[in-house]
Amino acid sequence: MSSLRILFLGGSGVISTACVRAAVAVGHHVTVLNRGRRSRAVPDGVRELVADVRDGDAVRAALGRERFDVVADFLSFTPEHVETALTATGPSGQYVFVSSASAYQKPPRRVPVTESTPLHNPFWSYSRDKIACEDLLVRRSRDEGLPMTIVRPSHTYDHTSLPTLGGWTDIARLRAGKPVVVHGDGTSRWTITHADDFAVAFTGILGHPAAIGDSFTITGSHAPTWNDIYQWTADAAGVVSPRFVHIASETIARWAPGLGATLVGDKAHSMVFDTTKVATLVPEFRTTITYDEGAQRIIDHYDAHPELQRVDDDLDALFDRMVAHADAAGA
């Protein structure tokens, strides 16, 4: 593989950090552009530029006349964002838009979900905005020959990101012997992918001629139940015999609208994906880190950094009320 000049818009998030590392590891020349408020270190040799990606003039000033073989956009969430990114970064050999697998039909009529599954999510505005971004790019590709590629990750995590409803608040509850709320009956299957595995597939399609003008689901093959995910998290936290209280996603959404969209619009459904398409281009892509291992990495990280162990008191109290209501209803 020849070295590419790659510009990452972002480069310091859960997914993009892993992709930057992977791109550097295979010998690409990487530049990251963001607001400079990163919490994760970038690898040696990566050039960092500081600009607000929403400010086209600031981006153009930071880049000057430089052009890239690939622009990987992790920061656009609306069509206006995409338009600004395309205009500000200028022509490239490939513009890679990071969309979301939450854009796929909810609830799905059949699984596994493939790239031909309709894009339709009436429950979550985030997903509808991503679909609108994709629509713009498909039109530009068809009408103007824009060399774009769309990728759709599902739930991707690393050692910093707890996947449960309450994050660290759930861990504090578990360790205090308090019950934890799990949406639904906990038996729906959920594809959860470590960022290091995602990065293998993502890096493999950068500069790949067969990826131009196409879209790819990038997830692993690991799809445990939510009960498994919570149990492995409790195991990693050293909690014996945790109590999980199952509450319907729609009920949680009424109690906590801020959590509702991601549940009803995504996590409440069994989501399993067929990633044959991307694996055909990147045959080395596979799941190497399953969540039982990932959960231990997460808890070890938080235990090593007590400053990260932040309990949301309002959410904690809300969980208490949910549990009390569920217990009363079942009495």
C-alpha cells in the first residue's frame, strides 16, 4: 500500500483516535484538524492543526493551499456541516463521511442488516440528520462525480466509554449494592464493536478505488444481549449477584426523554449486521476484542483514574424512582 496524505476532521474521539493510530501504523501521513480540546494523545508524527471545523474561513486558513488524498470527516452531523467541510477542505481523492448505523430502518424488518436495508428512523433526529447528509453526498456523487465514501458504524467503544444507560453512575450503583436499570427485558442482541477493530476496516478502505461512491457498514460480529453486557460490566467491577431491573424502553423514555431517543430509536432493537461488503475489500477485518474483555479494560481505566468516576446525582435519583415504581408495579 502506498502512503496517503490523510486529513482527519476530528481525530480525538473514541473512533477517530483509533483510526488515526491505525493509519499511522500502516505508514500514512496524517493530519488532524479540530478545536484542539482533545483528551486523548495523538501518535508521534501526526500533524495537528487547530480550527473550528464549522468556520470554513478558519479551516481554509489552517490548510492553506494543501490538498489531501483522503479527507475523513468525523465531525459533520447535518447537511450544512457537510457542505462547509467539503468547501473548506477543497478537492480530495476521497471524502469519507462517518454516518451511523442508527440510520438503518427502525425497527428493522429483518436481520442481519445490510447496506441495502432502508435508511429510515422516525424516532431519532440525529439519525435523520445523518440520512440527510448521505442524501446530499449521493446526489453530489451522481451529479458531480464527488469521490465520496460513506461508512456506518454502530456502537463503537474504547476503554473510556461505558455502554450502559448510566455510565459510571451504574458502576457506582452496582458497587453500592443498588439495582441497575436495564432497558426492555435485556434479551435483545446488540452489536458492540471495539474501536481498534473498527479502525482496521476503516483504514483499509482509505484510498481504495472500490470504495469510491459506495457505502459500508463497519461493525464487528460480536452481538451479545444487553443482559450479557450488563453482567460482564458487573463482573469487571467485581460485583457479585448484581440486581438488574428491567423496564420497557418506552417507559424509560417517558421518565428520561434525554435517554429515550437512543433507546427507542436504536438500542431497544436487536441489531445484527452483515459486514461481508467491507470484509471483501479488507479481508483482515474481524472481531478481536469482545466486550467481556472490553469491560475489564474500561473498569481498569476508571479505577486507575478516580477523577473520571463522576456520578450524576440527578440520574441516580431518577433510577431510584424508576426502580421503586417498577417494584411497586410488580408487587
